[in-house]
Amino acid sequence: MLEVKDLCAYYGESIILKNVNLQVPDGRVVCLIGRNGVGKTTLLKSIMGLVKTPCGSIRLQGQELMGRPTYWRAQQGIGYVPQGRDIFPQMTIGENLELGLEMNGGQGAVDAKVFELFPVLATMLTRKGGDLSGGQQQQLAIARALVGHPKLLLLDEPTEGIQPSIIQDIGRVIKQLKTAGYTIFIVEQYLEFVLDVADDYYVMEKGEIIESGETAAMEMKEIQARIAI
């Protein structure tokens, strides 16, 4: 589904990503883990065309994304949930969800299946996004990305600042999405969550991929030592 080859990324004159290579196979859940500040979020932003990527390749189902604007990448089927959620606080839940339809040119209606995944949202459609708890905002952000029926879902730190019960709900949703055939790429530091939802993992350090494999074969203590602050 997604293939990244020899990717470099910059903020100003600072090199953040150095020749990153990874793959996210169709129908799999893949997690990228690593310490804070090693470039994980920058990689997701690079996939979405939000930072300068002077060299390398990013392909979605074999189609090159490099040089294409962010909106075009979204229209090709990438749903992105950034760190911090970025919901619109002065808009209602219903209005936030309707914005997700812009991925498909504003056509259609919000799929009722979204409310099956996140039933709490169905009870609060007229409530403003800014009035929600952090966990509810995260559920709204994921639901908004799903409204456009993406081929690939990118999640940046979905458990950050979320209470345990909501983390369990998000994990349940990710596993349901995988069963439904979704392909998901997650940036995450909570290893128990990674082990629960992911098929494969990559470890990043100083802007480079230093390890990868199937989560079933992950050496937990070794990975914890690598990502410990």
C-alpha cells in the first residue's frame, strides 16, 4: 500500500529524516516507535506533503506522491490524524465529521458505520468539538478521517494524553478496521498498545530506521531500552 524509499526531510536547514526506507503492506497495521524528537511525526508529515522532502520516493499503491500537494494526496486515499487531533473546536461534532467528506470532493453523507465504531459521537452531534474531553476529541479526529473511506489511515500518537478506557476503545476500533480491510500506519510510544494492535513495527532513531520486524517476534526489553527517555 505504502512504500517509502531513501526519504530525506528538512526543517529549514536541519536534516530530520535520513534515507528512510519502510513499507506498509495492504491490510496490515504497522507501528513506528522511537523516542520523542527522532523524526516520527516528520515522517507522517512527509507522507502528507507538509514538510520539505528534497530526495527519495513515497508511493501509494505504486503511485508517486513526491511533488504533489497535500490535498491531492488526501484525495488519493490517505486519511491523516495528526498529533494533537486538530479538530475544529468552534464547530460541532457533526460539522467536523462533514468536513471529512472533502476528501471525496464534499460528496455523499457521513457513513453510519462511523457511529458504530464510536457510538459516543452519535449522542453529541450538536456539541462543539472544543467541549469534548481529550479522548472524545481523539475519537472524533479518527472518525473524521474515516468519513472519506481512506485506503491508508495515518495515526500520530493516538494514545497520547488519553485515559486507559478510551485507549482500549481506540485499540478495539483499529482491530475492527483491520478486519474490515483497512491499512493503518501508526506512530506510537505505548508499547503495550503496539503489541495489541500492530502486525509489524519499525524503530526510528535520529531520523533513521534502525530495526524492524513482526510484533509477534518483538524483543520487548530491547525495544524498551531503545525508546526509553
